[in-house]
Amino acid sequence: MLCCLPTVCTVRCQKFLISRVGEDWIFLILLGLVMALVSWVMDFCIAVCQQAQTWMYGGLDSNVFLQYLAWVTYPVVLITFSAGFTQILAPQAVGSGIPEMKTILRGVVLKEYLTLKTFVAKVIGLTCALGSGMPLGKEGPFVHIASLCAALLSKFMSLFGGIYEEPGLVGIKDFSLLGTKNESRNIEMLAAACAVGVGCCFAAPIGGVLFSIEVTSTFFAVRNYWRGFFAATFSAFIFRVLAVWNREEETITALFKTRFRLDFPFDLQELPAFAVIGIASGFGGALFVYLNRLIVQFMRKQKTINKFLMKKRLLYPALVTLLISTLTFPPGFGQYMAGKLTQKESLVTLLDNRTWAKQGIAEEFDYIGHSQAWQHPQVNVFVTLVIFIVMKFWMSALATTIPVPCGAFMPVFVIGAAFGRLVGESMAAWFPDGIHSDGFIYPIVPGGYAVVGAAALSGAVTHTVSTAVIVFELTGQISHILPVMIAVILANAVAQSLQPSLYDSIIRIKKLPYLPELGWGHHEYVQHDIYSVVVSLECSAAIHRQVKLF
């Protein structure tokens, strides 16, 4: 009798907790907590890896050749390890993960995409890939990681019974639960997990929820809204608290805090320049998606190269990393494109509210800290920014084709910030005394243009408007809300008329079972697509009827 007492107490405590708090709340709190810890630990490991490369590079300053070897070998080893580890443990972890989640949330069966092996491969592979310093992002993979966490948590909570009782969340083993009584609840939890992934990645819960809805959902159940907001907010809060606890920050602040003036952030006369940024970003976003797809299709069509790389799977990532590392080597060509800066350092400097150049003369700016990387004695700031934009553009499009866990949001975000900065610096050179308004003179703030460019280009590539909200949460300021919204909407209008989003493009490349959205001028394909879907549905219904007969 005494032996059964602890078990009875445990069961009663469990029932009391669930009845008072609710299983959904417990699940979402655990999901937010786990994802915040994963995000913080990964960021810490990535920072250590990047500091190690800087330390090796700086310790060999007496010999340029040894510096080059250290600068190139380190990322090649990390990327090769990431590619090999992922390929051996779980090939499903390669890439962003958003296209697969977009497919799964529409009820399509994808085996092994939400398993423990995929989680381990995704986390370790992504940490090594980002620690290498390659122009890769973490936002897309974090959506996948959060969904993996949700699936595994559901499996864990099913041990205690309740609404998460077996069969567990969709995709744990073989996605056989499609059509079961728990399908609706499981899909809702996966949708909330997608919001948590973006929320804890950028400490942007509101933008994370909206972004996850835009990129993963065709329609969205409003009843699931609170789950995404609660889990994403809790995760972002814990993520920033951990930064304060580790003494990285003094208090909870934005990830890339800006200090633009609030009394008069911009003049109405600057709106045409912001509109130009939006339109140009639309064309740039479409070009990025096209270039990314072109590289993949070229590699697949060249049968000789494709067959050789299939045998030597680690050769392609090693060669791409070698090429990019060589071009960014600081004493070499990298000195013309701020090659020694990481993506985070580049973004911090690009969002600086001080003007780098007046009338093209870079010497008038007091370059301190990381800003020194943008100064070159023979080249002015404008040339440096143009080289940075052009080189990073094709490098990012190429790097995202490497078979490692990686995303493209952050590289595109940085490129957009650089383009906005270029326009802002040009405006500052054209109006060195600032904008005259009502007898007052207001100087141009190039950092504001960088914020607009970052939101516009990332929105154009992903076909989302929520990037506007993400930049407000990232920078901690909403002063440029009007120009940001104008630029993002214009960029989306242009990009959507030219190319599919990056995620839809990857879905087509991977030939995932997914019905594409109807785009402008593509109505001739509608009848064929609908016919294909109807045939698939009829086959599924016939199989279902046969199963019921037995």
C-alpha cells in the first residue's frame, strides 16, 4: 500500500496542475523555454567559433600566407564536418526547413522530418555552418528546429496521457496520425512552433508570429493566434534574459538597438528615395531567387559534374567555402568589402546613425571599432558598399546551395541593409547640409535607409510584409514605420510579379507535393494543377473506402 502512495500523489498532482493550468499552456511554456535555451546555447557556440577564427587570424599577423591558411582552412573544416555529419545522421536536416514545414502543415506526409535524429543533426550542423562565418542564416532552420521541439515535446507529454496521448504529433515516426482525432491539435501546435522559431531567433515575437503565418499558412485558424503569441513572447523573453544573465547586455533590449532621432526621423522629401529602395529591392529579391534556382538547376543538369559530386559529397561544400573564404580574406580582396566582419558586426555598423561620408570624403568620419573595416585609404565608402553588395549577393545565393542546415534570411537582410546604407550615404552626399524644413535643418540619417533596405529586400525574397515588424523589434525603434511599410509593399509588388518566393522556389526544386499559389499571369496552369489535385484526392478517397471495407 505504501509503495503505491508516491504514484497516487504524482497522478493527483499531475491532474491538479493540468486542470488548473491546462495542457496547452504547459506545452507552450516548455516549448518556449526549450527553444530559448537552444537559441542561446547555439549563439554562444557560434560566437566562440567565430572568435577562434579571429584569434587564429590575428595571432599569425607576421606571416600573410599562414594567415590565409588559417582564414581558409577553419571554415572549410567546419562546413565539411557539418555537411558530412548531417548527411550521415539525417539528410532531412539539410537546408532551411521552411519549405518542408509549409508542406507538412498542409497535411502532406514527409517521413523522418520531425525525428530526434533530425533535431540533433539540425542543431549541430547549423552551429558549425554559422560558426564558419559563411553568409548563411539561422531563421529558416530555427523554424524547423522549433517544429522538431514541438514534435518531441508532444511525444514526451504523451507519456502522461491527456490530449497528447499517442499517437503523438505529426511526423514523429511515419506521419500515420493524419486523419486521427489529434490531427487538428497537432497542426495547431506545429503552427505555434513555427512562430516560436522566428521569435527566439530574433527576439521578435510579434514579427515572428506574423512571419510564420505568411510563410507557412494558406489559411490560419484564429483560435491558434494566442498560442503562437504566448509561446513566441515567452521564448523571446527568456532568450533576452539569458543574455542579461551572461552579462552580454545590461538589461533586456533589442538585438540590434538603434538610436535614431525621434523628433524628426525623416522628411517627406525623402519618401521618393525610400520608394526607390523598395522598387529596387523587389527586382533584387526576384534576381536572388532566380540566381539561387539557376545554380541548383545548373549543377543538376550537368550530368558528369552531378555524378562526380554524388560520389564525392563533401567536395562541393568544401570548394564553395574555399572560394568564398579566399575572396573575403582581409589582406586580399576582402579589404574592399569589409571582409573581416561577421554578419552581426556588419549589420551593427550598417545601422549606425552617423554619416560615414560627406561629399564622398571618408576621412571626415571618425572610424572607430568595427567601422574601421569600411575605411580604405584608396577607395571611398561608396565603392566599398557597392563591392560588398555585389559580392555578398552572389556569394549568399551560392552558399545557400551547400548541403548543410542553413537559411537565407539573414544574409539577404544584411545585403538589403547595405543597399539602404548606400542610398542613405548618397543622399547625405547630395544634401550635405541636410533637409531644410520650416527654417530648420535636419541632417540625413543613413542608418534609417539601412533599416528600410533590410526590410524591403528580405520581404521581397520571402514574399512577406511582416519583415517590417521584425525590423522594428530588432532595432527597438518604430520611427521609420511609414518609409519601411512603403518600401516593403513596393518590393513585394515587384517581386511577386516576377518570381515565386524563395521557399516556393525550393519546393519546386525539391519537387515536394505542394500545390503552388496562383501567381499573376499563370492562369494557364490552373486547370492542370486542379486536375492533378482532384485525381490525387479521388485516389486517396478510393483507398480510404477500401480500408474501411476491411
